[in-house]
Amino acid sequence: MGKAWLKKFEHENSKWTDKDCRPHKHDFSEKVVIHLSGDENKHIGDLYYSADKCRLCRSFINARLVGNTNECKGLETYHFIKPHFAIGFKDITPVE
């Protein structure tokens, strides 16, 4: 595997697109915290990511795992549920 394949894989697994909104040009100008929660029995637990969110919808890019939640104080938090079979952010669902 080459470096190009790894970069594409990393890029594809660090973004999520909101399919419930009308098509528009994304403006990823907001820095937010993405909170993924899952079933504790399936060893998913709670994970926190910092990401760049579109100001018009809930889509985000450049999600990076945050080791310490103190780094993200003051940022808006969006909650998502992650099923046990999800890889990356493909099958997560937002919490209303």
C-alpha cells in the first residue's frame, strides 16, 4: 500500500455528511466537539473528537480524537450514537 491510499483512507474516515439537509456548498468554519457514544457492553463507550463543522448543517471534516476534554472547553458539542459495526463515521446517527 502506498502513501496516497493511506491519506485517502484517513481523509474518508475523518468526515461525516448530513444527508437530511438540502444540498449546499459547505462552509467548514466552526470548530466543534463531536461526542460519540455507544454501548458499553460492546466496548464502544464515549469518544470525543475535535472537528470542523459546516455552519449551515451538521456535516463535519477533519475529526481528530481528543485525548483530554479540557482542550475543548468552550466549544459547542454535538452528540452522535455509534453502532457496534460502524467503521469511522459512516453509520453514526445524530442525537436530536
